Amino acid sequence: MFAICSFMDMKRKLGNVSFGGNWSEDILTSDQLNSVLDLLDAVAARCADEDMRGDRLEDALVYVSVHIEKGDMLAAAMRNGLAMSNPWQRQEAVCRAVRLI
């Protein structure tokens, strides 16, 4: 998936923590979300010039679908935007979807 090495390192480091609460799981979730958002920002910035579709992006969109309210709709909007042939329309549609995420 995306940033799996840093996620696994963080999970290992936090595995021995024995404090109450679920703050360590929240840190992992936050780290995953930040990785996804960073990737989506990069896709939005570069999609006018490059075809950004691929496994890494698809993993990020699956994460959005599962963890974000209305994520299915937003992921579909990104996929549709990335399929547009006009580069400027493509970038505008993708940027709009990323802003809503």
C-alpha cells in the first residue's frame, strides 16, 4: 500500500506502549490519512501533465472509500476526473474532488 514502511515502523514502535486509551491507534490512523492526502495532492498537482492512475492511487482511493464520509462518491469523482481527455478539465475535476476529501 502507500507508505507501508513508515506505517509498519510506527506500529512496531507503538506496540509496546501499555497506556490506557486508543491514542496509539489514532496516531496510526492519522499517519495513514496524511499519507493518502499527500498522495492525492501530488496527483492533483501533476495530473494535467501525467497519467497518475495506477495501483498506488487505487489503494489510496480504496482507503478514501472506506474511511471518509461519502468516500465512494469522492473516489468515483477522482476516477472520472482522471479519465477526462482535456488536461485542464482533468486537473480542475481532480482538484475539486481532492478539496472535498
